[in-house]
Amino acid sequence: MANALLSIQMIPKTNHGESVIPYVDQAIAIIKDSGLPYRVAPLETTMEGDLAELLQIVQRMHEAMIEAGCPGALSQIKISYNPQGASMEKLLEKYPDGK
């Protein structure tokens, strides 16, 4: 059972002011490839899983930005941790249409 939700907004630094969107897409692909439940929103992406595993994904995202040629990346992260269980579905159950 998942014990944490982690929302991340990744802001890659670029060398010449180019768009960060391709880099953000690459970071989201790392989340998708993890196989964990996730939800992309306009300003952040939320993942659900074991806290240690989620933090490893964040590390992989940052390493991928460097490998892609970014001189660095800034992330804003929010974590909800509950050893008894954490679920996006449970938190959003009263908002089925996202409204």
C-alpha cells in the first residue's frame, strides 16, 4: 500500500533560454516509466507510492536533466506521508470531475 503522495514542479535550467517543455516532458516520462500511479496537472505532477521510492524517482528526474544538458534544475516538492496509507483517489473522491 502506498504511504505517500509527492507532488513535484520541476523547473529545468537551460543554457540559452530555450523552452523547458521538452525537459519537463522527459521528467514526466520518468514518472510514467516508474509504473506508479500519477496525475499530471498544469503546474505539477503528483505521484503515489512508497516515500523512499518516490524520492528515488525525484533523484532520477534531476539526474536526467543534467544528462540532457541542463546545467541544473529546481524542484518544488510537496509530500503527504501517512504510514497507514495515502491515496490520490481518496483525497479526490468528492471531486470526480475535477471541478
